[in-house]
Amino acid sequence: MSRYRLVIGNKNYSSWSLRPWLAMKQAGISFEELRITLYGDGSKQRLAEVSPSGRVPVLIDGTLSIWDSLAICEYLAERHPGLWPADAAARAVARAASAEMHAGFASLRLNMTMNIRKNYAGKGVGPGVTQDIERIFMAWTDYKNRFGAGGPFLFGQFSIADAMYAPVVMRFRTYAVPVPSNLAAFYAAILALPAMRDWIAASEMETESIPDGDIYG
């Protein structure tokens, strides 16, 4: 039996669930997955039974529950080395990058919701969204230039920072956002991860529709 239990929402929509799920898969951490359909019949009650916040994701480790994506990743990093860059400077910047993703980019989140099954090419674009996208590309370029020589990911080898930005890659895929050539290898590397391919395949098998996620029909 796995030590950990990870409670997630619909894979098609739940960007927050994807983040710790992908980090755990990439780190080879064994866990039991409990998927609760968001906004379905009885889902609110089911979430209340396992999540102090009533939201996903939640990591359950024995009697302990952690209910925030970044907090989950930090908790796991303390117990499973390798989820953050080994270099102190790279690690500090990777933490800052993850925190910025965790707290920012509100226009992108609102107008380009994660919806893996859809093709919303050309939709969701606006002044605030454009600024968010420009900041993301600028940040990714900076991380790659300073710390990314050791591999295709933002800090070379896969880290929590890549897990935090994986839902952005999925948004860019859905909305056909052009990715600069210098970042194409990173974008492709995220999509090529076996775990990411498994998540996408599972998303495409889901049948639930959430109005807040299907914002463009």
C-alpha cells in the first residue's frame, strides 16, 4: 500500500491537481490517486470529508492532510530529495518562479482556463492576458539562460518549477499560443513526459463538462 494518497479533481480542468500529481510521478513517488469530480452530485460532501479547504488537491500522509499544491510539493521535497535544483541559487530562483506562478497571472487563469479536450485557438486573448504571457516567456527565457544548460527543463533537470508551469503549457496548447523558438524545446519536453501524456489521455477519456471550464463552448 502506498504511503501517500493524492486527492485530485477532473484531469481535464484541474490545473492545481496536475501540479503535485506530475511532480510525484516525475520523482517516482508511489501514491494512491483519488479523483473526485468537481461540481458533480455529492462532490462537495466528498471533498469536505478529505479536504480541510473543501478543494483539491489534497495530499494525505497518515493522519496529516496538506491541501495546497505548492505546500504539497514543498512537503514532498523535504522527504524526497531531487524535486528542487541542487544549486542554491537555482533553487532559490526556482522557488521564486513557483511562488509567482502560484500567486500570479490572474488574467491568464480567468480567460484561458485549462481545458485539455478543447481547441480554443485565438480565444481568450486580451490586454491582461497578453501581459501575462509576455511575462511568462520572459521568465522562462531567463531561467533557461541562467540555469537550464543541464537539460530541457526550466532549471535543466525537472523540478517543482516545471510542475507548476505545466498547466500553462497545457493552456498554450489549447489556445494555440505561439511559443518562441528558444522555448520550443522546453514546451515540447513537458508535453513529451510519459506522465504528462498519461494525464492528457485520461483527460480526453473524461465525460464531465464544467461550465466554468467550457467558457468558449
